[in-house]
Amino acid sequence: MNDHSVKSWFLGFRQRPLERIRLFCFPYAGGGSVIYRQWSTKLPREVNVVPVELPGRGSRLLEPAFRNLPALIDELLGAITPLLGNDYALFGHSMGALIAFELARALRRRQLNQPRHIFVAGRRAPQIPTTDPLTYSLPLPGFTDELKKLNGTPKEVLDHPELMQVVLPALRADFELVQTYKYEADQPLECPITVYGGTQDIKVPPEALLPWREQTNAQCKIHMLKGDHFFLRSAEFRLLTLLRQEMMEMISTTSRLLQRRREEKFLRKQQVDS
């Protein structure tokens, strides 16, 4: 992978002096890396927050957005693999949760370094089929109505025809990617999964979150936060508080394990020397 790939997918990425774990963050439909840009100032310095910039938005606005998930995962694998040498975790909201989940399964298939943890927000368990109608190909008025129901696109964008023309291609592509997703059964993952849901999220009720437990052989926690589908914004403080706790627990566990290994190595050397 060349330096250009790192800069395009992981805008501003750099290894940080106190880094103990990387947190790759994937956006919701129509969103970009800017969603997570401030998280690095709100999480511990030991956590290197790495927002992922997908094609079709932000600094990659002129690139065509992916319309199906397998193609996106194939491309993403090549870009992200060189950055997985250290401990890392994946976070995704809505569409981003689906990307994080399928990326982890693709990494396992290729026998590559697995995430320590997956955090998914605002997304039903992947094996639960949806009965929602397809909306990505609706005429503009109908598609705009759907965006208004989700309450995720700023009103100033929805009411501004020129701005809508800019964001529309990525929005339609993202909706198509999600709505044409086909789940394929596989073995549960080995890493823990933490699930966040919104108490007023009519698209993803609590009963659609519970089956995430079937996707891991490790622990699965479920937290309900106040807000609708975009509680990522309205309940950000609470979300980051919970995320901070789990990230620091991971770091602490790793430190204890490394210390134990050093002690065992020292004892073995002492036995050999004696």
C-alpha cells in the first residue's frame, strides 16, 4: 500500500507517542470522517482515533461511492491491513456498524490480525432481515422524505437544492449498499461486541439489537442511550463515557498480560541460570 492510500482512507493518520490501541471509526450513510474528527480530544491519549474516509464524501467527494458492501470491503482490506500491527478496535454507526462487522469477518477469513473489540451503534443484528421497502432509487421528493424521517441530514442541506445535488450521489449509493446487503451465515467472531441503541430509534428497536449476541463467542454488552437513530450526536457524552471505560479496560488488561509474560520470562531465565 502506498502513502496515498493511507492519506485518502485515513485522513491525517499518524502514530501517536502514547498510543496503546487504535480505534477505526466508520460513518453512517452519507456521513464522512468529520463525524469522528473531535473524538481524539475526548478519548484518552492512549487511544488513537482513526476516522475512515469513504469514497464519495469529504476529501474524496469526486470519487464514486461504493454501491455494494463486498466491493467496499475488498478495497478497504488492502488499505487498512498495514495499519493493524498493533492492538485495534472497530467502531461503526448504522452503515458503519455493518462495515465494521463484515471487515472483521473478512480479516478472519484471510487469517489477519483480529480486532480486540467491535463497537456497533444504531444497527440491527446483521442476521435479522429487514422488511423495510427499498428507498435508494426513489424519485428525489420521496427520497428526501425518507431522509427527513431519519433526522440525520441537516435541514439546511435538505432545503438547499444545490447542496442536495452534491451529497445525493453518496447518499443514494450508501442506501443501496445497506438495503441490498445479504447476510451470509458464518462462525461467531472471537472478539467481544458492544452494541449501542437509541431509546427512540424507530428503525432499530431493542429486540433487533439483542441477536448481536449470536455473532460472538465472547462477551456482548448492549447499552440503550437517549435519542433517535442519531443518538451518536445527541447522546455523544454518554456514548464516549462508555466507550472510554471499555477502551481503558482493554489497555489495562493488555498491560497486565504483558507484565505477566515478562515475569514468566524472567523466572524461566532464573531457572536456566540456576
